[in-house]
Amino acid sequence: MPEKWILLQYQSLPLQAKAVMSQNRIREWYDHWHGDVCISFSGGKDSTVLAHLVHDLYPHVPLVFANTGLEYPEIQEFARKMGAEFVRPKMSFSQVISTYGYPIISKENAEAIYYARRIRNSVGGGTRKHAENGSNCNPQTLGNQRFQNNRGGGTTSNVPPETPRVDGRKTRKDWHDWRRESIAGVGAFQPGTTSIFNKHKWLPLCQETQFKISHMCCSIMKKGPMKIYQRKHHLYPYLGTLTEESKLREQAWIRHGCNAFDGTVKTSQPMSFWKEQDVLRYIYEEGLEIASVYGDIVSVDDENFAYSPLPGLATNLKCTGCQRTGCVFCGFGAHLEKGETRFQRLAKTHPKQYEYCMGGGQWVDNPDYDPVAPKMDGEWQNWNPKKIWVPSKEGLGMKKVFDDCNEIYGKDFIRYD
Ligand code: SF4
């Protein structure tokens, strides 16, 4: 099984060696599935490099683009120009937010909040069920209880929450408990230690805000339509994802490596060990065309002075336009941005889209409101607002969402104007 130190070693290889290794992974995947493969193409710079690496070996492999309607118009145009086949989601972004919640902070944290809030609303009345089962929802004791179970019951410890089948937690409620523990700050595996999945910082966001938060958006807007396409055509996809982008991706790599032949979802991520700088250098050195929204690739020095990159010289590269081109309204990672943020840039470059994103919003009855649920469950405050904030026809209402976040975490937590 791959290990973290192997990943670190791969990440430190020179670019040429990485390209050779990636093409080896691409060949393995292609041979394993007898050429029944496709490229999941986002129109971004990573998947542009991926398409180049794959087409260098197998020029006929199709590109598939999930057109969520949330991409920059320039990205859609570029995907069309590259000859990608377009697939579309069944729900709009606004419907996804109203039904599941806003994608903010990060996928991992949004997922934890989503499930931690749902305990009370579990099928059959979560709170009552907990009491009947003798389960204790008190965040002060949940962690200890699990630790004792692990010692006595022989269940596997040190198992991240993304791998439900191998842990002793069998039921949905067990997994919702896990989320609540990590939000409550007691999700450590050993007494006196803090789990890397500790999400205590997000407790106020989980309990005090009146809008839904969830990780479901990507699955519905992108992965779902892709899966339908892949099943229909019996194709196994290459993805241009990098492990440096998230812990979740790093964990997935440690479990399956680049080619997840044994994964529940069978995907190849042959560039997993690349870094963003490798991607930029590869584009520059190979002279690849990228979507116009990125602008040009330049070198920057310590004082942020930009100049043309020198061939072979390891300097810090960046794009003169957008640094990232995911969905324009996505809130994931928005609190981590330095300098001009994606929303500040959007206001200048695409003012109509910006207005739609920040404007609008409305209060509606919370369909999950439970009039008999107690306010507290042990020391845990149930999330049970009567009204919730959702998008309206006029816009997504993200200004209010960001303002509420900024009220909790400081006025510059998410900068958008
Ligand atoms: S990148 Fe963000 S907005 Fe786009 S589909 Fe994924 S979660 Fe939704």
C-alpha cells in the first residue's frame, strides 16, 4: 500500500520524471480496461495537462466536460474548442443549495457539519433513538466512549471518517455521531491527543447559523452526470486531481495510489503527485494553450514583480489572470485566499455573475424543523431553526452567508467586496 513518505518522495521528483511516471500510470489504466477510458475534463489547467499527457499516447480518448453552468464562460468555450462532450446535472446550483446547503469552508468540514446537524433529524427521530439505544450524545463523553469501545471491542482505530466500511461504526447514526464528535472537538483516537479530523473551530458555524451547509454539490453537479455518462458508455475515467489540494485526496491516494483499480469508484489520477508549480511549468515549457481566463504564465520574485519565465530555471510561476477556475460561485476555500480573492476578482471581471452570486436570497420555512425536538441534547445544541436562508430567483444570497461567517470569524474571514 502507498504511504505518505512515498508520496512526498514522488512530489520532490523533477518534472520530467513526473511526466514519465504519469504516462506509465496512464498506460496501466488504459491496458487494464482495454482502452475503455475517458478523460474527465474540467477545462482547467490541471486537466489540460492531463489531456495532453493522455493524448500524447492515445489521441482518440474522449474528453467529457460536466457543464454545471457555474464555470466561467471562457472555460466552457475552451472545453468546446477542445472537442469535449458536454454532460449536464439534473439540478441547478440554486436547487442544490436549497435542498442540501451552501458549499463553504471545505468539503471535509461541510460534510462534518451536514451530518453533525442531522442527528436530531435522523429517520424516526434521531434524538429519541439515541436515548432508546442508550447512546450518549454528550460531546464531553462521546470521544472517551469510543476510545473504550476501541480498546475493548477490537475495532480499528486511526481509521479516517472517509472509510466507513473498515471501522467498527456500522450504522448511519454511528457515523453521524462521529461527525458530531469531530465538531465538538473530542474526535481524538488516543486520550490527550487531538485528531487531524478535529473540526472544533467550526462548532459556532454549525450551531449558530441559519443556512444549510453541505458537501453534496460536487456529487450532484459534477460526479453524478459523469457517472451516468461513464456507465452508459462503459468508460473508466482519468482525473487531473492533485493530492496537494486536499487531505481527502491525500488519504485516497494512500489507500489506492494513482490508479484505484480496487476502489469503490474506479478512477485513475495519474498526476496525483504533481504540484501546482509543475502544472504551470509543464504548460509553459510545452507551450500548451489554456483557457483565456487564466491570462499568461509569468515568473514572480519575492516582491511580486512579474517577468517572463526562463527555461529550465526553477522560479515561482503564476497566472496573470485567475489562479483557479473551478465553479465561479463555489465557496469552498474562499476563506483561505490571500491577496485579491475569487469574489473580488469576479466583481471586476464578471459583474453580472457577481451580482447574482451575492444578491438575492430569502427566508423560508425549514422543511426539517422538528417542533418537539429539545434545544439541547446533553451538552450539544441541536440545529433546528424554524426558518432558513436559501437562494431566491434574484440570486444565491451568498452575501448574507459570508457576512454571517465574518461575524463569527472576523470581518476579513471571507473577503468579497
Ligand atoms: S466546485 Fe464547488 S460549486 Fe462547483 S460543483 Fe463542486 S462544490 Fe459545487
